[in-house]
Amino acid sequence: MSGYPAGVRTLMPPSALPLVLPGVYTPQEDTALLASALSEEPLRPGADVLDLGTGTGALAIAAARRDARVTAVDVSWRAVCTAWLNAWLAEVPVRIRRGDLFAPVRNQSFDLILTNPPYVPAPCAQRPPRGTARAWDAGLDGRFLLDRICRGAPSRLRQGGVLLIVHSALCDSDRTVEHLRGAGLEADVIHRQRIAFGPVMHARADWLRARGLLPPADDKEELVVVRAELPV
């Protein structure tokens, strides 16, 4: 998830936002970019969809509105409650589970997996993030969860199934594509979007430049959507 505290850079006017409990990530540009990629996928009625790190449930609800059978997972109890309330308000069926990534669905497979995981590089990687920072902090290289998803997703996809994952180019999109191709998937970046830094990225800009992750004069972040398909 992008590096902006909840409520700072919103995806839509506040009146149109889903319910967001304190400590839960507010849908922003990365959510919108992934939603756009979702809208381009041919999704048959009754397709099984998994939304990893569902947050408010915005993406899960978008998939459920296309008559998919959606399971949403988040490690945060607040996110689980938020997603449940938003699905109820939207009047769409979403199965919501609390747990770490694929653990709650270890015996299931899916036609589509969506994920907007934490991906902002963090200087305090020696200790797990706490509070709202769990929505964006992802270790020194931003790949703490990305690499786990790349390892775990291929075995959860059905033949012809698709993984859509959004993250910052700071986390090395080539590495994501290479991991997924190495697992036998056909993978590539399908969307890119440059956005202005939010407060967290502004606060870490000097540290990111010192680590060589950010060019000296760059004040924008590139978001990417990686699409990976398991061949039939």
C-alpha cells in the first residue's frame, strides 16, 4: 500500500468513501490503479476471487459486484471489521477471514488473486511495524510481503488464473516479474502511474536517496500493476 496515512490522499470525495475505521488504510491511488486493472479482467460469474490485505474491502466489493465469489483476507482485526461493514453496506456477499496472507485459504484455489500489500521501504526494519504503519511499512527494500506473495500465489491459482498486484517501482518491479516467471507464470507490468509523494515518502526521501532507491531530484513515485497468469 502506498506511503500515505489514512485520509491524506484519498481515492474519491469523502462522501463516496467506504467506511474507514481508525487504523485502516484509506483507498488511494494504488487502490484505484488496481481497481482499473480488475475492471479489465474478463471475470465469469461465480469466479473465485481472493483479495489479500483487503483493508476497507474496496477491491473485494468491486469484484463481488461482478458476481464473483470473493474471499477477503487481512491480518488486522480492524480491517476485517471494516471490510465486513462495507460489504454489508454495499449489500454484496464477501467471505472475510483474518489471518496472515494465504494461511486462512491454504486449501483453496482461485481464478483471480488481487493484492495491494504494504510496500514502502522502512528504515526501522529490525522491528515489526505497529499501528497504522503496518499498512505501508515493508522492510528495508519494501519487499517483506511482496516476496512471500510471489512465492505463495502460484500454487493458489487455478489453470488460467490471474494474479494482479500493485506496488511501488521503488521495490523493483523487475524482481516481482522475475519471481513470478520463475514460478511458471506469464508475468509483466501492465500499468504504470506516477504520483506525487505523500507525507511518509516525503519524510523518507533523504533516506531513500542515501540508499540509492530514489534519484536526487525525484519527488514522484511510480506505481505499477503486475499481471501474472498461470498458463492452461
